Amino acid sequence: MSLGTIILMFLLPILVSVVPLWPQGRPCLYLGKVKRRRTWVMFLVKNRFLTVLICASILLLTSCQQEGAVEKVEKSTGVVQAETELKNLGVNPLYEPELKSNDDFREMIKETLVDLKQGFEKAGAADLFEEFVEQAEQQDIREIEVNPGEKFQWMIVNNGTAVEAIRDVVWTGEESFAAFLVNVEKAGAWYTFVIAAKSGNVFLAPQRLMPVKQLVPNDVPFCEVAISPIFLSIGEDITVDASQSDDPDGTLMSMLIQVEDANNTVISKKVIDKPPFIAKLTMTQSGDYLIRVSVTDDKGKESYSPGCPETKVTVTAPGKKP
């Protein structure tokens, strides 16, 4: 019940008690007729304070019943319908302590499976729960910042006694907050979930359709390299040949060659972005080196396997044998 209703409920009896019902000195023929026919009506008229108090009580009971009905609906569904401005995190955390890595995030999912399932059910998204858990385990989760003004379809919280889903949430905090981003695919659509690092609360961002071509999985490219010679003198070239590499469901776009010294320090990197992916390296100092090779396909997936292991080469001074 609103504050204005409460004030009116207590002021109305007082006002009616002190203000005459009919101007003095003027006859009221209607009330005279009522008096002869309905004496109980005149009783209520004369006892105005009691009458208004009864009416106010009825108003109060009706209001309480309505509020109770609303509260009952909210508890039965677990969804709060009003738009919510979220200004602070951690008031109703789903998980503690703070998430700081992908491993922390995956551990949180394992420990809160029951609460997460309840939250998805109360948000009306029970059909997304299994996909969320499965695909979150497979992805390299992105870390993001959620800026003030960002809106979400719903948010899962734990108030200490029950899991709830709050709809139409707007982040209105003064600063952005750290979170993890999980994109879940189902039936041709992306569902973008944001998980607050501080509290583990799960948000669903506005839905967007996923292009059909992205539904086809991307296989890793096949990497195959031959490096020779592995024993050489300063000034001689090393040939790195990855021309036998291939991509089963696309096209190879580049080859990366990385050279490390005996201290595991990268001393050179070279990218070849045109076939046949063959390159030459000239070694200018003696020592032992590791050469690593990888290939990348047209969808951005990189691979070292199965035939691109790190290769050790030994460089000596001219005239010396290794």
C-alpha cells in the first residue's frame, strides 16, 4: 500500500468528523425521507467517524490482500517483474570468492550447478541450462568490462534463502565491473551470458541471431613441416618447408616460424602469408636453437599438430664440426 493511501486513511475520519455533512440552517428533505425509512442509514450518517473508519479498514484489508497476491505470484515464479536498477554487486552473490581466471569460472559452475539450474528455470530459460554448462566448459572464456547503462534480459541472484531471477536489469553503478563472457549457441541463435567476477551473478544479454555459416564447426588445420639442415655453420641457411600442410575444411592463410635460443628467449619471428609456405633462415651466431612452426587457417584457427614439433638445430663456427 502506498504512503499516500495510509495518510488518507487516517486523515479522512478526522476531516469528516469536524466538517458538517450538510450546511446548518438548510433542510435536507432527502435525509428526512431516509430517516423515516432506513434508520440504520441515519445511524451511519450521524456516526461519521465510525463509518469512515470502517471504510478505511476495508480499504486496508483489500490493499493487503492485493499485495499478498502479488507477492505470492512473485514467489511462485521466482521472477521479479519490475525493472531493476543495479548499483552495487555482492549484495546477493551467487558465488564467492571473486573470480579471477577461467579456472575460477569453471570451478564456480561446478559448485553452483544446483543454484544455476534453479535460476535458469525461474528465468524461463531451462532449455538453455545444459548448453550453457557444456559450452562454457569448452570455450576459452573472455574477460570483459560491463559499463554503466548496460541492459540485460535477466539476472540470477541468491538472496540467502532462495535463488531468484530478476528481469530487465540495468547496471547503474558509477564504474564498470569486471566479468566473464560466454556465448552459447542453440538452434541458430547466440545467447550471450555475462558472469560478474565479484559475485558470480549470471546475466543474459539481449539476444541476437547467429549467421548460419557460423553453425558449421571449424576443424583445425593439418601442420606438416620439414626443417633442414639441423647441423650447420654460421652464415648457412636453414630451410623451413611447410608446403605439405593443409586445411580439411578451408584454406591455409599463413605460417609462423619462431626461433628460441638456449635460454628459451625468442630471438626471431617470421610470418609467411603466401603459399607454398617455404622460408629460409640465416643463422649469424653459434649455439643451439629451437625452431617452432605453426599454420593458421582462413577462420583464424592455429595448429602445431600433428607434424610440426619443435626442432633443435645446432650452429657452429665455420670449419668446426658439431
